[in-house]
Amino acid sequence: MNSALSERALAPAKVNLFLRIVGRRPDGYHLLDSLMVPVDLCDRIDIAVQPRSRACVVIESDSQEAPANRANLAYRAAELFLDRTGFSAEVRIVVSKQIPVASGLGGGSSDAAAVLTTLNRSLRAGRSVEELMSWAALLGADVPFFVRGRPALVQGIGEKVTPVEGWGGVPMVLAFPGSGLSTAAIYQRYDASLEPSDDSLTKRAAVTSIANLSGRRKPWRELLVNDLEAVAAEANPELLVLKNLLLQLGAEGALMTGSGSAVFGVWPTRPAAEVAAAEVRGRGVWTAAVETVEVSPAAA
Ligand code: ATP
């Protein structure tokens, strides 16, 4: 590259329509079986690239909770990209957060994926989706899903991503209790909640197959299940209050997303979801009416 470039990327949130823990590796990582879907609530990532004799990354963030340093996943994604491709450039990133932090909506992971896919495209680096996904897996369990950028069955420790058709356009209301949960702490609580003799983790078969996900939907209340919800609710009981509020307001089903603490409810139409979100907002709770999307704006 010989001249400056500047790009704006939209990094969407996700919800887990189901999240089952189906095993644990000897190194302690949990094996998942999850249907993950991007939604149209997006962080904004502005990326400027200048040729330089030495590679470097500079980051700004408009949120106190999303660190403006190397701890930011977007920073680490840019550093990894420069390292793997050998581009000698300064990458400046400005992160404008819309997605609540530590909410289970995947904001940090999505920001990182948007940096990888945007740099790949704008610098014409020509790396394949598979290669970007393998780098993404080094940054975090949810990052490969966001690089793929489509509704998908996500398995293993997040590295197996199988896109599924027919999950876009579902209206939802998101609600966030205002204080996030640490993913690591929720998994620790989950492990502690298992009986020492509990071998259900290894016995539990994968809950679903692609064949019964593609284009076919069970009734929402049967589909929506999250193995982490009960332990997360012990840490933050407010999330169950919000889940029940969404059901009272007419959700066809409601569930915690990821490791919490945000919850989502499913509505038959977007206008009905907007009405419910206005009701939630009126109670002083962070909320957004959204829709699931077939293709993320930051898909590779
Ligand atoms: P997941 O569901 O993928 O585990 P999450 O949605 O629960 O993630 P994030 O919003 O990604 O959580 O934040 C988790 C932690 O990551 C926070 O403690 C935050 O400080 C840190 N973090 C690093 N980079 C970012 C970023 N770009 N945006 C938000 N948080 C970030």
C-alpha cells in the first residue's frame, strides 16, 4: 500500500437462540452447541491506515468499559492482522460502542472480527474466510462466528461454524440489567454447580443437527434454552426479572444470551417489538428493538 485509507465498519451484536454445553476438554475449555444469530444493533468502528516504516496500532474508545489499549479486542485483532500479513502500517481504530459491554451480546468479539474483515478487504490482503477465522479463534471463542457473519450452528470451542439458512428477519427486544457478567466467572459457577459425579457433560449428545435447523423452526419456547442461564441468574437475579417482563409484554419466548446478563424476547412483528421496547425503556432499563440478519455488515 502507498497511500492512506479510511473505512467505517459496522460490528453487529449476536444472540444465542440456544446454548448447550456438551462437554469439557482436559484443558478446561467447554464444548458448545449453540445457534448464534447476528442482530442489527451495531458498534461503529472507524479504521484509518497509513503506510509507516514500522507497524503500529492506536485505539480510541468512547466507552469507559471498553478499554482504549491493548486489552481491547479490536486492537489485538489489528495487531494480529499486521503481524500475519507483514503490512507495515499504522492502524488507527476508533470504537463507538452501541452494544452494552459484558452483556453476552458479543460486542468485543464482533469489533475484533470487523477489524479483521475490514483490513483484509481494504488492504486487498486476499486472505480467505477460513484463514481469517483461524486467526479469529486466537482472539476469542465468538470471533470466528462474527468473521463468518451469518446465522450459524457454532460448536467445539467456537471454531466450528456451520451457517444455517432461514434465521434472518426475526424481530426481538433486547434488555440489559445495567451491570454485566464476566464470561469466565459464569463458566466457573457452572462448573461448580455440577455434581462431582455428574457425567452429563460427556453423555449429552449434540442437541441438534443442521437438518432440523435449516428453514424449520420449533415453537420458540421449545428452542430457547441456555445452560448458563440458571447460574448467571444467581449472580444477577435482575436478568430473570427482565426475562419475565418481556414474556409479560407479549414475547413468544425469551432467554438470556451467551453468558449474560442481557436477555432477549422474540416478537411476531417489528412494530410490536418497538412498542414493547418503549415499555421497557419507560421503566429505566436499557433496551433495543432489533431484528436478526442473514448477513452481517462485517461478514468476510
Ligand atoms: P461474549 O458473549 O463474547 O463473551 P460479552 O458480550 O459478554 O462477550 P464484551 O462486551 O465483549 O462481552 O466484553 C467482555 C470484556 O471484554 C469486557 O470486560 C471488556 O472490558 C473487554 N473488551 C475488550 N475489547 C472490547 C470491546 N471492543 N468492546 C467491549 N468490551 C471489550
